[in-house]
Amino acid sequence: MSKIIPILDRIAVKRDDEKEVSAGGIILSGSAVEKPYEGTVVAVGGGKYTDKGELMPMHLKAGDRIVFGKYAGTEVTVSNEKFIIMKEEEILGILS
């Protein structure tokens, strides 16, 4: 696995695999498959600085399963692996 280290309040996420079968059992073609909005955090930055210069630590950690918005983050490819780099505030929730 490639090593990517986000900075400040950003996280690197590996998106879950696309599902080619709908909830009703219908097999979907490649163009009809919607990318999932769930993934696993692979790396986190050091945190965000406040206006007073204090470091606010991150709430997430590597290995957390998360849900994020449709347009969250920026997709990047490193050594043929796709990641989404996003700010922590773009995360909608942690899956348990």
C-alpha cells in the first residue's frame, strides 16, 4: 500500500468498493454503478490550529469507517491507488 500523509486537518480515505448489484438484486452495468459514500480512513493529519495558535487534535484515526458527502474531498491517485483527501469537517459520521 502506498504511503500518503495528509497535513493539518485533512484525512486520506480509501473508498469502499463499488457494488455491482442493487439492494433488490439487480445487476448494474458499469455506468449505472454509483460510487459509495463510505470508506476507511488510512491516514490523518496532525490537526487544525485555532486563531489563538492552539492545536485542535483530530477526532478520527486510521482504521475508522466513515460516511461522507457526495462531493467531499479530492480524489488523488498515488502508485495506482485511489484515495480521497478531505477535511475532517466534511465527514458526516463514523460507522460502528
